[in-house]
Amino acid sequence: MSVTVRVPAKVNVQLAVGPPRPDGFHDLANVFLAVGLYDEVTATPAASPRLTCTGPDAAHVPLDDSNLAARAARLLAAHHGVQPAVALHIAKDIPVAGGMAGGSADAAAALLACDALWDTRTPREVLLALGAELGSDVPFALVGGAALGEGRGERLTGVKVGGTFYWVFAVADGGLSTPAVYRAFDRLRPDAPPPAPSPALLDALRSGDPHALAPTLVNDLQPAALSLRPTLADTLACGTASGALAALVSGSGPTCAFLAADAGAAHRVAAALTASGTCRTARVATSPALPEVRR
Ligand code: ATP
């Protein structure tokens, strides 16, 4: 028997970042929206732990003990006092180090897959707490949909979304290191105010209207990501010129996200981005999206 969990990537529709805390993390007002680009993690019983990965970015995924899916399996096994004897296979479609929380998605998928495989029936609050130990974005990846993350992003409140939003993601060559982007943020914004969720953005998500959502999108990390990768400005400009309602860097980048009015507009923006040569590839996806467990 094996269990496969499909888990979506995320875009931060609001990422408000405060000053660094004494523990090095930053307080955030982080509105996550899960988008339909997926990794799949399959857990199969095995004599000893094994990890494999396929997909266009597979060469950039560590297959040692540092892999977030492997760490998740070990953490869940230790919590229940069972052997982490499982073969995990990651079918990776989320860009690696792209600011779309692919590693966190794999950790969430591994928690859900192993919990089902081992029949350990972990309560949801415990899974969320184990996820938060693995990384700030893992609790959201466990639930999907849309949520406001406070603290370092791990304290979640569900957010209502009133319709389907169409996105285009411009995937860059190479990744950006999230810690390096936060260091650049600290240099650029030593005076950052405490972060607060945007009522206008939450209203716009509820309305389901992309025209209302577009002017509310905000990513405080964008100037920092652009300072490390100035060519992203060309990618953002190309998407806007081809009809996107809004353009922003996704999380810590370098993936750029474009909100489109509808499916047709999204495909036109994607075609223009692909033809422009300002990104490696452009992908159309809809939100919100949810994780799915298949036995
Ligand atoms: P975030 O948006 O949460 O900052 P990201 O999307 O920028 O993350 P990830 O794809 O999650 O970045 O990967 C960041 C780094 O984590 C990779 O460069 C890789 O070394 C490491 N890593 C560990 N496990 C995984 C995994 N399962 N998939 C991808 N990367 C992983």
C-alpha cells in the first residue's frame, strides 16, 4: 500500500514584514493563497528510509537528511515513537528556491502521507505544531486555501475567497536564498513598522473580483529581491505591458506573480512572458487550491 499527497504552491498576496526580532525571525502579516502548481509526495513502506525526486528542478533538490520531506517523516515518526521506515518519492513541479514554498509543501505532504500510511491519526493541531517546527510556511501548506499568517507566519487564521483567481508565474533561472533576501530587507528597511493585515486586501479576496484585488497586492520583500536580482524588473514590466492587472515578486522571489482578469488574459500574459525571454518559463495556475490525500 502507498499514499500519495498532492500539495499546492503558494503566493503571498500580502507580505508585510516588520523589523527583525531578537530570535532573528521577522514578524509578518502574511496572507497566503494556495495556487494550483503542485508537488506530489508518495509514501511507501520500506525496510529503511529512502528518498527520490523527479521533475524539471529535481537536480536542485537535496536528497540527504536536510530534505524537508525526509525531516517531516522523521519528526512525525519520533512524535509517535514509530520507525521512520518509509520510501518517499517527490514528483516535483513547484519551482525550487522560487519563493513559492515548494520545500514547505513537500514537508506538509510528507506529514499527511506518513500519517495516513502509518495510521497514526495525528490531530490537526498537533500536525500544525509539528509543521511549524519544520518551517514557518509548513502549517499553511497543510491546510491550503487562503489564510492570514501572523507571528513568523505560522499562526494561521482562515481567510474567505469569493471566487477563482487566475495567475501567471514567471519562473526565473536559478533561485534566491530566502535568508539573503531578508538580510537585504533589513539593510533597505531598518525602520520597518510593525506589520498589519490589510482590510482592503481581505475584502477583495472575499469579493472574488480580480480588479478589486489587483491594487491591494503588496510584497515588502520585493525591493530586497529586486536589489539582488535587478533583471526581475524587466519580467514584472513585461507582464504588466501584456495585460496583467498586477505584478509582484512571489514571496522572497525570484518567481514573479501576475494576476489576470480571466483565463484568456492569463494565457496571453504567459505567452508574452515566454516570448520575451525575461524568464525561464511561464505557468498559468488558479487559486485557491487545496492539498489532496489519495490512498
Ligand atoms: P519559501 O518561499 O518558503 O522561502 P522557496 O520556494 O524560496 O521557499 P524552496 O523550494 O522551498 O524555496 O527551497 C529552498 C531550499 O530548501 C532549496 O534550495 C533546497 O536546498 C532546500 N530544500 C530542502 N528540502 C527541499 C524540498 N523538498 N524541495 C525543495 N527544496 C528543498
